[in-house]
Amino acid sequence: MSVFGGELGEDGAHRFPVRVYFEDTDFSTNVYHAAYLKFFERARTEYLRAHGIHHAQMAKDGLAFAVREITVSYDKPAHIDDLLEIETRMAEATGARFVLDQTISLDGMVIARARVVAVLMNERGRPMRLPKALLALLSGS
């Protein structure tokens, strides 16, 4: 994959490459568990960008997404210099929240999985319903 922000496939999945650096590892040379959260976050941001949703513009509009819940399963370790691929797919988008399913793969094998529930917040930090235009972008329609 050569596109900086990843690629949005015809199947609706967004794929984003991440190289593991020394700073991502712990004393055992495995990727530190919290680093996976950063990888998932970067991929979610690029997924949104690929759908025409930009955090900077949202901030100007007094809006922001917040992760309400995240569940992560670590199946196998990644190591320094590994080239990982994070796949992000929309599971559902309704009301004030949306759910994304994400996987991290190494050489085609899934090594970590996440399910993320995110909500839309206004400038006062209160959850709000997703506007129809934003819902359409998230749903890919």
C-alpha cells in the first residue's frame, strides 16, 4: 500500500499501513499493548478522512467525536519493523453513535481486533444526534 492515508476499498473497508518503530515496543520487543490503541486511532482518523470527515472542520463547527467504549483482543504480538495493516469497517451508525470494527493484520493474519463505539459531542461536551449529512458520510451513502 503506497497511499499515505490508506485506501478505501470498494468493499467499504478502509486499509491503513503502520510500520512498528522502536518507540512502539516494550522491553520484550513486542508491541506494547497501548501502542495498538494509537494504531487503531490513526486508522479511524484516516477512515473518517476518506469519508470526507475532517477533525479540524468539526472543531470549527463545535463538534468532536469521543470514544465511548473500546474492546480490544490481542491475538498475537507484533514486533519492531513489522508492517501492519489496519482495516476499519462501519458496523452501524444510528442516533448519536457509531460502531466501527477494526483489525490489525501482519502478513494477512489478524493479530489484534477492536470494536469501537464513538459518539458525537457538541462544544459543551454533551452527546448529540448525528446530523443526517454526517450520518450519510459515515454510512457511505
